[in-house]
Amino acid sequence: MAEKTARVAVSAAVFAIDRPYTYKIPDTLKDTASPGVRVVVPFGKGNRRSEGVVLSVSDETPGGRELKCLDRVLDPEPVLDENQIRLALWMRERFFCTVYDAVHAMLPAGMWYKNGVRRVGDKTVTMATLDVTGEEAAEVAAVKRLRSPKQSAVLNLLSAVGSASIGDIKDFTGASMQTVGALQKQGFLVLEKREVLRRPDTPSRKSAGEIVLSASQQRAFEGLRDMLLQKKAAAALLFGVTGSGKTSVYIRLIRETIAAGRRAILLVPEISLTPQTVALFSAHFGDSVAVLHSSLGAGERLDEWKRIRRGDVKVVIGTRSAVFAPLRDIGLIIIDEEQEHTYKSENAPRYHARDVAQYRCAQSDALLLLGSATPSLESMKAAKDGHFALFELPGRYNVRPLPEVLIADMTEELRSGNGGDLSGLLRRELEKNLSRGEQSILFLNRRGTASLVVCGECGATCDCPNCSVKLTYHANRARLICHYCGYAVPVPAACGDCGGRLKFVGAGTQQIEEELHAAFPDAGILRMDADTVSASNPHEKILREFEEKRVPILIGTQMVAKGLHFENVTLVGVLSADQLMYVGDYRASERAFSLMTQVVGRAGRGKAAGRAVIQTFTPRSELIRLAAQQDYRRFYEREMQFREAAGAPPFSELLTVTVTGTDEERVLTGGGRIARSLKSYLADVEGLRILGPAPAPVMRVMGRYRYRVTLLGRCDRRMRDTVAHVLRLFAADASCRGLAAFADYAPLD
């Protein structure tokens, strides 16, 4: 008689040995060990217990060896369906991760186990429910009114509502658990545990009416609706200037999706955008909206995941990981501000939400819609080449003008004696807004007080001992902090090398906040960056205060640069445009143009016209001029010429293999070994360039050196299989012990 076996992806299996392992299913587990459940299995020579997920179950037993048995099943029902298992297997091949890494990304943190116990338990309340009719309860309550007033009060309450939690009974009647227990013994009520779902707080908003679209919005909506209703896998790009009303098109499309009996996912790039977005969509879709992002408590995230899986949700809104929401019958996935780097994971699995969304849309015959005022070059080229449908919104909704953009030449400011970080032009514009009661947003993509602490005499700098970066000065903590590993040290009184006086160079958001307080002592100022945002002071609290109290000035990092809609904001300041442009990355110009265009677009979204001030030491820069004019088309043509000349994406695909370790020489040697292997295996591939090994942009992080081999070419199945094979050989090589290597498709830097 054939034994029942399970193919299991084991968490203890690293990438080099990751494959489905076959285990025998004991008779006691045959009814519960099904595909999609997590199990505990013995693994390795020592049979150390490890978690795994069942990928498939079979009645065929492989011959020639004795199989180990499953220890136990962790889930009462599958946590992954067939499509999710297929997605995990696809991610393993596409993103060079283990199957269990992919599963880990799909499930909320509250689902995971530690020492055999789930990290977050279900929240339950004890409910008291009448076991007699309401009339009988009222009659008994009248009899007990004098002798047992508490019991009488409980029965009166339950005769009116039928059932209530123990907490509510105590609040409304003052009755103790002893009183409730007495009524239970007398047979008047029953007690039972019921699950209560933890829900994140969402801003309340009145139910919204029908959306009226402009002519250009209507054309885009009708074209997208036709694609949606075909129920075929498809992709489209919605290209519209800031304030053109892309969100209104999203809402109408989601309405069509729900009317067709299907469901939708909306991804946003920043957690800070979620509260406004959830409030708006809840006004249109009510309680059928769920939200998923990493700032939720573990219990809230778990229970939102449950609501989605049970089918109680029609619209899921969230950041990158919400693309894995267990939504059935997906008809539409929208990625707003699709060009943003936050959609790419920097840790295993190193996926891009756009790639996962495309796969899920192919699985479900759904429409993928990418929306942006500054689309990524890859997406725009795909649209121009006909791989995506292209729809455009050329002007702002209600024909509002784009903000007038003023350029502040910081070189001239220095010549005129202004050595501060706020130009005279920006100060004057801020004064105008303060006098009118209008609000301003200032953008600086650098937190802290000073980005560099240097000795004015010998030139020595304060470096992180663990990472190859300079420490950033944070005045509010009086400490130097590394933004990579968290190392912190008090500010020294003098240079440790020569005893010279230290200078603080390169302003951050804290420094700008101090300058603003000095320049406008009576003005309210809010700051939103990684230092001010916390569990007790979340994004939504800061933004709500800014909107409701009309705080005059909000300064922040890229958290304030995109997606926010405040009708009273009429002025935006970009404080250091040059720092966005001059970094060692082929995407620097694209990111700089996008950020400047997006943040400028926060101004003038209400009735009053908007203005923006861009501060720069290079006012004649073509990139600055194009961003000021919001001219994406000319920027696209210019940048594509540079990319084609360099053979960079989107004219090729980029894949990197990074070697890390604590010994720099061994890391470099390991990188060379990988480069030689790849060149040998792929020598006949036309047009492929293999570069390196070379130091990563930040060569050392947390004490580990990083060297990188870069492949530029067509990342087809052969290339991916070859890279995976080389990684396995590297892991098995005894001379490479102590080193680690990983591959990353389309890395961020």
C-alpha cells in the first residue's frame, strides 16, 4: 500500500540547498497535512526541528531511501492557496530567494510561530447570550428587581439587545462576573468566546457622492474600463500631471471592478500617504476597505489579513507588501506613483511590487494600472513600445494652472552675504504665505542637523566604525548617529586627531527647523522625518495636525514629497536640489526630476494659485529647468539618449551578484571567483557585459564589506539559471566559507 507523502519547502534550507523535500505523512496527520499548511519537520543530519510549508501531497513514495516523517501540522487550515504556492515558486526563480522567504513575505508577522507558539493570538471576548426569550427574561427581571437588582439589570439589558460582552455588561449594569455566572447556572444565559477583529484607526469621513470626471479623465476612464471588462490579463500606464485627478479615475475603475463581481488592490509608495488614501476610499467604499502596511500593530495586520482572506473586503490599500494580500478574484491592481523606489524590497526576497503585480494579474486575468506624473523610464518605454496601453491626463482638474516655479541661485545668495540655508527669495515667499494664512511645505531629503562633522584645521571627519559612511549630527540628541547601523556617540568637544575645532557642514531637516524658528519665531512649524515619526507620533497625527490646525509650515524628507493633497498649501520649497542630482547612480537624474516634480505638485491644489521655489547652486542645469517646467516629455527624450549611449536600463536589464564578509581581501577574491565563473558560462551570450567585482556604493555596512559583480544584458531564463548555479557552487566551495553571496534583479543602487 502506497504511503502518503508531502513535498515541503523547509525554512532551514538556504538558497544553495533550497528545493522541495519529501516527507512521509503519518496516519495521525493525513487529514490535516494538505497543501498550503505549515508544518514542523526534522531537517538535516541532526534532525533539528524546522518549520516548513506543504507544497503538494502525493500517494507516490520515492524508492531507495527511508523518508522522515512530518512532526506536526501548525495550521488548522491552509494559509496559502494554490495560486499563492505558485507565486512563491515563481518568486524563487525570479528573485533568487528560497520558497520559504517568499512565503514569509506573503504572510503577516502575527501568523508566524516562535517556539511552537504563534507570535500573536486571536483576540476574543466573552459574550453573554439569552437562553430564554426576551419576554421571559423581562418577567424574571421584574421578579428579581428587589432581591437581586444586579441580576435584574443584566436580564433587562439582554432582553433588549439579545447578547452583550462581559465588558459591556459591567459598564452598563455594574454587575460582576459572579452575577453573570449565577444567571448562567440558573439557565437564563449562555457564555461563549467570540473572535473580535482588531481594526486600525482610520480617519472618519462622510460618505462620498458620485465623482464627476473631466473630459480627459472620462476618456482615460472609458478606455481603461473597456480593458477591465474584457477580463484578460493586461497592463496600462496612466500618465497625468500632478493634480490631474488620477485618483478619481482609480475610484471609478474600482467601482466598475466591484460591479463586475471582482476585487481590487491599490498600492501607494509611502506609509504617510495611507491615512489620506484610506479616508478617501472609505468614504466611497465603506467598511469593505482593508489597509495593510508595516506601521500597523501585529494584531491589526493579522486581523486585516483575516478579513481579506474571508472575503469580507473588496478593496485593499497598502504599501509594497499589500501586493500579496490574499484577495480572491482580483480584477484590478493599481500602483500609484509607480516610479517610486519604495516598491522594491532591499531584503530577501528582493522583489519589486510591479513584477509581483504583473504575475498576479496574469494569474487572475486582471488589469494592472500604473499611475504617475513622472513614470519610470522602463514603464514609459513599455507603453511607447506597445507593451502597455497609454492614457494621458494633460492638465490639472478644473483647469487649474500648475505652480509657478522660481529658481533661487544659491551662489548669488553667498555673494550677497547670505550664508544660511534659506534663500532670500524663499524667505520672502514664506512671509507672503504667513500674512495670507496660507500653508507651505519645505522639502529636504536629509534628516538630522548636519550631514558632515569635520575638523576645520586638519580636515579629519567623524566616521562610523562599522560602515563606510560619515556620522550625521543630530542636535536634539547631541549625538553623532550612523543612519545605516544605528551606531551613536556623543559629539566630541574637539578633533580627536589634532584637537582642532569641529565644523558642522550640510544642513538636515533639524537644522532647517532651527533656522525657520529663528526667522519666523511666531509661526507654527512641523517636521516630518524618520526622527519625528514614531508609534506614539505617527504620520497621520502629524498630517492631521497640519491640515486641521492649519500649521503654517511643514518641513520634511520625501515623506512630504508626493501624494499628499492639502488645498491650503500654496507654496513649496525644494531646499537642496543639487544633492538630489549628484550621486553615483545612473538613475540619479530620473529620481531628482521625479522628486522635484512631485513635491512642486503639492502646491496650488485648492482655489489659490501655487508657487514653488527651487534652491540650487546650478541654476542653468537643464534638469532643473525641465523640473521647473514640469516637462516630462523633454526629460524622457533627453534621459533616454543618455541611457541608450550607456547601454543602461531600459535598453538592457541589470542584475548584480554581491559578495559580503568581514575580510575585505577575501570578499574581493570571492567576487572575482564569481565574475570568472559567470564569464565562462555565459561567454557566448551576445551583448552581455559582466563588470566587476567593484565596491558597492556603500562598501562596508555593519562591519561587512560588500563587492559586486554586475551583469548588463537580457535577463532571460538562461542567465537566471546560470546565476543561481554559480551561487550554489560558491556556497559549496570550502574556500568561500565565512562569505555570503546574493543576487538582485534590478537593484536600487
